[in-house]
Amino acid sequence: MRVTIARALALLLVALVLAAVPSHAQTWPQRPVKFIVPFGPGAGVDIGARLVADRLPARWGKPVFVENRPGADGLVAIQAFVSADDDHVLLFSPSSAFTVHPYQYEKLPYAPADLAPIGRLSNTILAVGVPASLGLNSVKDFVDRARAEPGAFNAALVPGLTEFTFDYFVKTTGITVTKVPYRNIVQAATDVGEGRVQIMMSSYAILQPQAQAGRIKVLAVNGRTRAPILPDIPTAIEAGFPSLEMEGLVGLFGPASMPMELRQRLGADIAAIAADAEIGSRLAATAQVANPGGPAELAAAVEAQRAQVAHIAKTIGVKPKQ
């Protein structure tokens, strides 16, 4: 009986000691935090990352830095993030930087499970634009013209999600368009504005200067809802071409070893910042729409995009490379 009582007291003491020790989620961070971004300075995602990084020290009590690691369709940044294997090194990225990778590369230096969703910040506004000089007013106008003049039109694209989506649009409409690859998509907008290229799909931020100058006509946005900064521009679905629908999802990811308790805490901080009206207006200025959410919302959105990309790959005949 005495042994039983002594054992019970010992277990109670252990429980009290453990209860008094703060969890990792409560004590994190112990040092400065780094966001790795797969784009160069000045890109919309980079600006979003810096807006968040400026607000987080007040919540986290430690500095937050942004490190730009562009290159190789996002692989440079993701590899740097995964190699760090450190819960103070996080990936701030659009999901488009990795959801297409299995269809682009034979072997990847990371697994999908290496990117643990933390929080959703925004959706980048994606849009389709044509030269204003063509006199087209809708996606249907473009399709009709392309069918009447097969092979006469060129499309400006960069590898990745937008190219996949555009290929799907071409396949499902039965038109013939010649793809012109660009390493610098900003130059593509100039070429479209001057009529050398007849259509492009990219972030609206890239199209915006030429559109505001009246040289590019924006025919549709690719998201599921109209963009607040472009209230008169229909979505691709409204325009009658759901094959062009794609969300430009942006969020924060941590290493696979990061506990869910900590991810939920950090995700709540990201969502609170995204919901701030001032942040929303500053994101809008870079053609982004605030879309706050925690790890569950971000994970669900990423998986939905992966399923969409898999369907597109099957339709256009691209198979995952083993």
C-alpha cells in the first residue's frame, strides 16, 4: 500500500513539474526568424513577406528577416528551406512555386510533406491580357479570332502554374497558339502592349502598367471571385472559360518537424495580420487580395490546387516524372 501511495505521489510530482514547464509553442522563438522567399526583391510575394515581417516582432518578440532566393522555378528557395531543417527558418511562398514541380522535374530534392502549412496571407491576382490594338473585348473574342486564324497568335508565358493553366485552356478550346517562353515576364508585358505578342497570362501586377497606359486590355481574372481592384473585369468562369480558373495562393510554411500547436499559434498571427485593413490596402496596391487562414485552411487550399494541377496534367498529356 505504501509503495502504491509513494508511486502515486511521484507521478503527481512529475505531472506538476511538466505542467510548470512551458511548451515549445509558448517559448518559440528563441532567436531571430528568417523568411525565405522564392522571388527577388520587389515582387508581390516579397512585398507581402516584408509587410508581415514588419508586424511580427511585436507579436513574437524577435526580429524577422526576409531572404530572397529566386531561381529554378522555386527550387532554390525550397531547397534552402528544407536543408535548414530549422523551425526558425520558414518558407514564404505561393503554392504555385511547388504544386507543378512533380510535372516539371524527374527528381525533386524535397517531398510535399517537407512543407508544413502554417498560415495563409493572400491570393495574387492572376489575369489574362491582350494588346488593346487587337480590339478584343472578351476571352470569347480571342478564342473566336484564334479559331479563325489558326497559328497566327503568340502567347507569352513562364514555366509553372500559369503555363499549365494556359495549356489547359488551349487544349479545351481547340485553338492553336504558339508559346513564346520568357525568363523575364516583365518584358513580355511590354511586347504584348506593343502587339508583338497577342496574349499573356500572369500576375496582374505585371500587366498593370501597360493596362493603365491603355496598351493592354485585361479580358479576365483567373480567381474564383472578381478582384476588388478590378470590379468590372469578369472572372474566367464568368467569361465562360472555367479552364482558365486558378487561384494565386500565398502563405507561410514550416518544416515537417514543427508541432501543430506551434503552427496553429503562428497561423493565427499571420491570419490576424492579413485581416488588418491597412495590410489589405497595401496588398491591394501590389495586386494581391488578403485571404487570411490558419494551417488547416492553407493545407486544404494547397491540396485542392494539387488536385487541380493533376487533372490539368492528365488532360494535356503531361505525366508525373518518376
